[in-house]
Amino acid sequence: MKVLVTGASGYLGGRLCHALLEQGHSVRALVRHTSDLSVLPSSSTDGNFELAYGDVTDYRSLLDAFSGCLVIFHTAALVEPWLPDPSKFFSVNVGGLKNVLQAAREKKTIQKIIYTSSFFALGPTDGYIADETQVHPEKVFCSEYERSKVIADKIALQSAADGLPIVVVYPGVIYGPGKLSTGNIVGQLLIERFQGRLPGYIGNGNDKYSFSHVDDVVEGHIAAMNKGRPGERYLLTGENASFMHVFNIAAIITETKKPRFNIPLWVIEAYSWLSVVFCRLTGKLPLISPPTVNVLRHQWAYSCEKARVDLDYNPRSLQEGLKEVLPWLKGLGVIKY
């Protein structure tokens, strides 16, 4: 069938476009005129792939892009821990979703919308493992990104209750080969680690995240299109572990030394504020900012059992995933071991 992917030039969106084409679907990729298209197939060599220029914040461009499509994958999002202008999170992540949903209502031909939310929309899980029944308490937000995804999640679920055929998926911390963007934070931190700019563990190892290999998440999205029930929520997460565990696995795989000390969070926080100052001077967004440290103070562990049962989702282990990622990073020349 003909499907449209918003955020197609992004880390997840690009991999999704390739996978959809491999399964025989006709894919239209929504991209901006300024987008980096290097991760996308060539529309000149694949007749089932085409570009649609537009923006999720431009409603008219969505109406044009949606024409003839039966399924919408809405993966577009502004994924940054911090921005000088936080209003951009809400114009893209909230306003963009509203535009997508309204365009789908107006077209009346859309059979299913797969909306890519975030584990942040469910909130932290300090000391336990959560599932899709968790509702964000909305008392404290680690970042404006988190706040925007919580608001967007409510909008998506209300629209589903109103009858729009929406399936909401919640990836964990996505990692794997592909675009080295902010969305690929594991790849970025491994580069920092192996290039010597991150000489120790981050914090004391009490952090916990649910790590999702990008290709598993892509398969989960396609399964949500084929098997997901409108109105349902599915966690596309994976192994729950700390970044200390990630670094230890990386050391074992590469036969290099593990970090010998822990960097306290107060040190990382001080560095994060310096990074913000540097950003305001240079315009280059920081890898670690104060919201990043806020996130590190919590745990974000989730169960993907519902997706396993309903979608046949079968995420790989961190060991298996990192055995692929580390040689890939080495092949790019961004790490040595």
C-alpha cells in the first residue's frame, strides 16, 4: 500500500523508509527543503519511493503530501534535550501532531496512523518497571521535550477516543547504525567514550533505561501498521540497563579496559551549564545539557510484553546490538579499538 513517513530524513524515519520499501510498500517521504537526504533511498532509482516537500508545522503541505496515502507514520519530532528557544518543542511536537491529525480527518482516506511517541510521555519509573498503563504524573518534567511529548500523547489518545485510527508506539532509547543525530545518543556517547572525552562512568550506575535497537523499533512500527489495534499503546522498548552496563559491554566486545572511576552527577551538571554557555556563544547544541542531568537522576525502565504478544515484537539484547554497533562506528572511523 502507499504510506507516508513524516520525519523521513531523521534517524528512525530513514530506516523505516528503507524497511517499508523492502516489504513492497510504496513510500512517500515528507522532508523539508533543508533536510539532509543522505539516509534516504534515491527516488530516481526506486520507482516506489518519492519525496514530498513540506513541514509538519505547515498544514497545507500535509494535505498535499497525504493525497493517495492509506497509512501515515508520524515519526517527525524535535528530539533534543535542550534548545535556546523551548517553544520550538511545542510548535513541532505538539502543533505538528495536531496538523497531522487534522489533515487525516480532512482527507478521510487514511486507514491508520502510527504515531511515534516516546517513553518520556509515560514518565519515570524509579525503582520499578512500567507498562503502557502508566500515566505521566505531570508534577515534574526533566525537560521541555518531555513536557511536549506528554501533551502530544494526550492529544493522540483523545483523537483515538474520538474515532481516528491511531496506534501509539513508545520506543525506548534508540541505538544502532544509521544517522549519528541527537536521537542516536548511545552512538554519540560511545564516540565520546572511545575518543577519550568521557573517561569515566556517568554517575554511580543507578540510572536505568530501556534500550531499543533501531531496526527492532522499525519492525515494531511496521507490525503496528499490520497488527496494531487503533487506540492501543505499545512500548517498543528493550533491555533495561544503565549506561555503566553499556560501557562495560562495549569494553568486553572491543577487548578494551573498562572505565576506572565514576564521574559524579554534580560534575556532569557543572559541565552541562558550561556547555549551554558555549552553545549561546557558538550556536552549536550541547551533547549534555542540564535537562540531560535531570534525566540521569531518574530511572526509565519499561516492559514490552504487550508488544511481544500483540505485535510479535522481539527486541535483541544489548550484547547482540552493540556487537553490531561498535564495528559500524569503527568502520566510520569515529572510534578506534
